Amino acid sequence: MSDITRAEVCVAACADLFLGAGETLASPMGLIPSLGAKLARLTTEPDLLLSDGEAFLLTPESTVEGWLPYRKVFDVVAHGRRHVVMGANQVDRFGNQNISAIGDHARPTRQLLGFRGAPGNTVNHRTSYWVPRHSTRVLVEAVDVVSGVGYDRAAGPFHDVHRVVTNLAVLDFDTPDHSMRVVSVHPGVSVDEVQKQTSFPLVVQDVTETRLPTDEELELIRTRLDPRSKRDREVPQ
Ligand code: F8G
């Protein structure tokens, strides 16, 4: 299939976040991660559980298939069989995430979402991040406030910041000091461009090109999961 869009590459990269997850609760925030989780469920991970973030488990077509009220989500968080894909106003080289405030904490210039579930998520189970606009403003040397905990802070045995998927690249922390590394750049993007849009030096080794979605995946994305192409609004071509 031709004309594969950047948004579709990002959806497939988000689906790959869940490779090997098995019977795990996926909690994707934002459209592209949600499409990715649904795509994974329909292809490689048939046992993946999809939360609507409120009270239900849903099939990829949004039919209710389970009851997961808020209080129960906390049990799953503590148990650890969950993979959350959160957003980030800022994320730094060790995977600290900020969705709380911009600027000096005593007098922030912007009040954002607050800490929400980020601290508990990051100390209890696998966490990834989705950044729709990779820029030096988001990929910062050090976050202004730590919401999600990174590798340079003592975060306990269940801490597992897996990957950061952006509109330009896939990144992880699989380095000796857990500083951020480029795993792959999306087709049409150079490593230089990714570095230019990042405020700290990235580890660059064995970088590949992010895979294209398969024909089966494209069919699922275009006809079943997002027929109205809302994905193009989150990641313009
Ligand atoms: C900036 C920057 C920046 C933004 N530098 N300025 C400015 C400088 C920008 C704008 C203004 C606003 C378990 C669980 C939970 C639960 C439970 C269960 C979670 C405990 C459920 C409910 C709960 C957390 C889930 C997410 C976040 C998803 C996004 C957002 C965003 C954008 C964060 C990316 N770097 N950045 N500004 N939540 N959301 O110029 O200025 O600030 O900017 O898991 O919750 O409680 O816990 O945020 O901000 O994962 O991803 O989209 O708020 O939209 O509009 O960009 O324009 O006003 O002048 P936003 P944005 P201005 S898990």
C-alpha cells in the first residue's frame, strides 16, 4: 500500500510498544497511542486489555467487554500488569516527565494537569511516553517538575520507562546510564533533525528506520480503527 502517512508510522510504533505484553492492561493517553494499543490487540497481542480510562474495558471497536471501575485501576497499578502511555509537556534525558507546571515551582508560569497518576504509574509498572511534537521545548535537559519518575532517581524495583515515541523517532533508555537513545527515526527524518529538536545530547548507536505498517495494519487503521482519519490531526504529514 502506498501513501503511508507519518501518523500511520507513529500508530505502528505505538503498537510495537506492547509487543510481548500478553494479558496486560493497556492505558494509552491520546489518539495515536490508543490506535496503537487497539492495533496491537488486533494483531500481535490478542490478550491485551484496553481501558477507556474511566470504568470499562473495551474491544478495539469500543464494545464494552469488562467492568474496571476507578478503584480497581489502582489495584492493577499496584499489581503491575499495566502499561501506560502518557503524554508529556516535558521529558528529559533520564525519562523524567512533567505534566504539572512550567517554570519555578514556587511561581510557575503555567499550571498544567497536575501530577495525576504519573508518580504511581512510573514506580509500579511499565510506562512509555507519546510526544506528538518533538521539540527542544518538550525534550529538555531537566524537567521543571518531576511528575513521572526517571532513571536518575531511586524509583524501586518495578520502575520501567520503556520508550518514548514522537512524531520524529522512537527512543529508549537502553544505555549503561539509562540516558535517552535513538532507537529508530521515522522514514524521511534524519538523526540530525532529531538531535536538533532535542535539548540534550542523545545516544546514537545502531539507529534503524522505524518500520512501516504492514498492509494488514494499514487496512485495520484506515477501515476499522480510524476511518475518519482523526490521526492526521494529531500528527500532520
Ligand atoms: C509550555 C510547555 C513547555 C506547555 N514549555 N510552555 C504551555 C513551555 C503552552 C500553553 C500551556 C498549556 C492511573 C492513571 C491516571 C489516573 C488514575 C489512574 C493518570 C490515578 C487517572 C486520572 C488521574 C496521566 C494521564 C496524561 C497526559 C495526557 C497530554 C497533553 C499534554 C499537553 C500533557 C501533552 N514544555 N508545555 N506549555 N495523563 N495529556 O504554551 O500555554 O502551557 O499547554 O494512570 O492520570 O488523575 O490519575 O498538555 O497543555 O498522560 O498528553 O496533551 O495541558 O494540553 O495546551 O500544551 O497557550 O496557555 O499560553 P496541555 P498545552 P498557553 S495517568
